[in-house]
Amino acid sequence: MSDAEIDRLAAFAALHEGPGAFLIPNPYDAGSAKLLAQMGYKALATSSAAAAFGLGRQDAAWAVDRDTMLDHAKSIVEATPLPVSADLESGFGDLPEEVARTVSEAIAIGCAGGSIEDATGVPESPLYDLDLGTARIRAARDAIDDLGVPFVLTARAETFLVRHPDALDEGIRRIRAYSAAGADCVYIPGLSRADDIRRVVDSVSVPVNVLAGFGTTPLTVAELADLGVKRISLGSHLVRHALTAFMTASREVLDKGTFSFVADTEPFATFHEAFRPDRA
């Protein structure tokens, strides 16, 4: 790994140590990554949903295989100088050694961080047993330490997304275990209430990522920062918003035969300039 690549990893780790919260939006391809970088964001994260939807697939357990997902991540890593955290789903394997392989390969393509979730994709048993879930995080930690790089390991507890009957308490139990096993950052997707987020932040000593935009009145960046959240991500919100706009415009043409959407569309020159080869 080059000095520049190490610097990018170190810069991402440093964002977790500074004051306040930072934003980490989720581009859906190289072009959207370039646009986000030009807007002034400091780091990016891939989205398994973005990768899957771009291929016309569901965002389901391993609907996109490891190599294809890493190729997607690599295209975003190479698009900008910003650090990129990869959505590594559940590690593309049940066993700890498979998770370690996935994390090692993410490091090899230049990712500055990555998340491992504990959802199995099996409806009858949607979460890994906590002992196995913890062993998977520990294996990822060992792989990172063996390589000697400042890769930020994020552990996700999927209790809300799989509709666990005691989602908050079970999620907290899991992130505590994952933190003790070596996770640098923890994440319970689906949190929306300020009191719940405060409990999560207070339950661990490592930085907490929150997926923004949940609830009838989503908490703002300032409100999340005040709760002690360190990292604020957008998950599939951006790609779904983009696809929604695509569908709305296409429906107008098909159903009405009109083109009013063009008036609210950025001109060709905007993107021609944004993607100029010599533009940093």
C-alpha cells in the first residue's frame, strides 16, 4: 500500500476522533462519488443497495457476490481522493475466516473502512448467534491488525431491520460485544428516536454511526451531533431519491406526453464540467 493510500486511511480514522459529527454520504457510482467530493464532503461510503439496484437486483443477502461488490467499491475508491468505507454486508460468508478474507480484500482495493453486519439472510434465524457474531468481528480485527493499517472496522447490529422483538436492548447488547471484540465504530440501522440514540451512544466507548432520515420527522445533523453521534450516513436514501426522480420524469412522458421535468434539471454543461478529466 502506497503512502498516499495509508494517508487516506489515516484521514478517515482521524475523522472519528475529531470534535462533533461528520457526514458520510453514500454514492451509487463513480459519477455520484465525484459530485459528492466536489460538494465538499470529507468521506464516502458505499451502499449494498446502490450496488444491487444498479444491477437490477434486490438488496438481499449476497444477491451481489463478493467480487462484484468489491468491484463496485473499487470504482468509488478510484473516483476521488476521499476515504471510502465499504458496505461489506455480512462479510460474504458465515464463518469468521470468510469475514476476515472480505475485509482483507477491501483493504487491498484501497478502502479506508468497512462495515460487517450480523444478519444471516435466513428468515428462520435472521441474526447470527452472538458468540459467532462476536467471533466474526474478532476475525476481521485480527486481519486488520495483521496488515498493520488504520482501517476503521464498523460492526452493525441489524436488530431493527430484522424486526427483533427487543430491538434496542438486543442491539445494545450486540454492539457492546462487538466493540469489545475490536470494532472501531458501531451502528444499529433503523434508530429514529432521540432517546434511543442517546442510550446507544452512552452504552459504548467507541464512535457511533447513525443512518439518518428515519422517523416521521427525521432528526437533523445538528440534533444527531448533540446526541453524541460521531458519524452520519445516508444508506440507500440517495440512490432511491435518484431513481424516484428518474421514475417520476419517465411517468410524466409516458402518461402525459409532457416534459416539464426538464425545467428542473441541471443543464448538460453542469455535468460536462463536473466530470472534466483534469478536474480534481
